[in-house]
Amino acid sequence: MAKARQFVVLALRIATAAAAGVAAIVMATSHKTTTVFGVQVQAKFQYTPSFVFFVAANIVACAYSLLALLVPPASPAARHVLVADAVSSRRTTLPGRLCTVSPRL
């Protein structure tokens, strides 16, 4: 059972790193040219701060997932990875929960 769990964790880490890496590469290398009122306008991710943040966040997620793969499961550092995973998941899900809370009337 422990081997199956380790395999699942390994597979999810690799999938997360691959998805975040591909998302960062696609956003960083894509550009679009369109015509607005007869003027050609080129769009890049650097023109919008939210897209710059998106690329940076995906790079950090990819790097974190790859670094977490290097930590052996039985080492004391594995506990720190587990805590970092819990903190990051709470940090990303809490703002959405706060937005959906409705006040009692």
C-alpha cells in the first residue's frame, strides 16, 4: 500500500510540474496580432501584469514540484514538504471561500 501511495504522489508531482511548465512556456512564447480600427496591434503576455504573474506563478509551481520530487519520503524534510503543501493549498483556496460567504440576514 505504501508503494502505491508513493507512486501516486510521484505521478501527481510529475503531472503538476509538466502542466505548470507547459503553461508557462505556452504563455511566454505566444503572441497574437490583430487589427483594431485598421491598426495592427500585437499582444504579448508582458503587456498585462496579471499574465506576468500567471507565468511567474507557473514557473514557481513547476520548480516546487520538481524540488519536492528530490525529497525522500522517509526523511525529516518530507514533513516540511507536507506542511508547505498544506499551507499553499490553504492560501490558494481561502480567498475563493471568503468570496462565496454570504452574510446572514
